[in-house]
Amino acid sequence: MRRCRAETSAGDAEAPAGSAQQHPMPSVAPAALPVGDNIWRGSWSDGLFSCFSDWPSCLLGILGIFYFLPILGYLKAWPLGQVKILSFRVAVLMFGGLSLAYTAINIWSTTQHPNSSFYSHMGQDGLWHFGYHAEQNPVWLLPLLAIIIVLFVLSLVYRTKLRRHYDIEAGDSCGDCCLLLWCWPCAILQEYRHVLRARGFKKDIFPPGLAMVPGQKNGISYVCVRPQQQTETQE
């Protein structure tokens, strides 16, 4: 249960009439609330599969998975640049460049294969049908595999750094390695949403463990603080 501390400003409290001596109420300084990134420490802002909590990033992630992989590279680089773990330009060149190289090699190895060709034929309905028969050149499989491994390792390293920046333990029932192995796009979108909220670009939910905002009523300032564990002392 959360507790609130009260602070009475000087001059707001008046002594009762007829009293011989006025005793000013002591002012108790409330514990300062963490601001900025600090209030989003301890846990992710939402779950690994809460992609639909932010529709713009969800749609960008879908486009990145099925159509243009560098979009995921950008979504990975942006949080790192915001929290100053890595320069944004370096992060874009790193993740976006590797994603773009993978996409380019994949397209090149498919379109330049000798057995890849366009075809057309007239169906039984009397209409012409057009298509493209594609085969991938196995020579390019090794470079593609190398890019995937490098992307995986870099994503693992910088997800760990981002977690440590926000004091988040490796959760979701598995470590970062298994998480990235089975759902790399979901991990990227989770990081993006967390930094989006921590930096104030998205204000749709309260920070974890904090559900009230400091306010003032009747001259008394109320500050909501996180409950602290109390140690019992034996007399």
C-alpha cells in the first residue's frame, strides 16, 4: 500500500484564538519523487507481447518483419540514442546498415538466380496470369547467416545494456538470449515502447509502482512515495 506524506507550508497554519504562545508546525520535507527515466526503473513498461499498446510502432514492426527489415533496425537504434548508451548515428549505421545489407543480399541472390524468371499464362477463365518464379542462390546463404549472427549478438549486448540502465532484471521466463532467439522483433518493440514512455513521448500509462501525482489541498502538500521495506528490531 502506498503512503502519503504531508507538508504544511509556513504561514498556512494559524494558531487557535486565545492561545498564549504560538508554536509553528514543523515542516517535514517529503521524499523527492524520482523524475525522468528514474520513475521507469525496475521493470518494463509493459509485457513482451503488448505490441498493440502502441499502434504506430506495432505497424512499423509488421512492415519491418514482412517487407523492409531496416525499419526494425531504426526501432532498435532510436532507444539507444535517446538514453545515450550509443550515438544515434552509430546505432542507425550499425543496426540499420546490417538490416539493409541483409535485405539487399537477399533480393540480389533471388533475382539474379539463373532459374528465377517471370512467367505468364492464360488460365481456364480466359484471363492472363502473371507471376515470378524465384530461387535463391546458395552461394549467398553464408553471408546472410553471418549478418543474422552479428545482428543477434549486437541486439543481445545492447538489450542487456538498456536493461541495466533501467535496473530491469532479465524476465519473461527466460533470459535475453532465449528471448531474442525466439522473438527478436517483439523484444525490439518492447524496448522502443519503454523508452518512448520514459522519455515522455507517450503518456498512456502510469510508471510501474507509482499511481498518484503530487498535489496540494488546503495548504498541505501530499507526496506519494513508494513503500519501503521496514526491518523489525527486537527489543
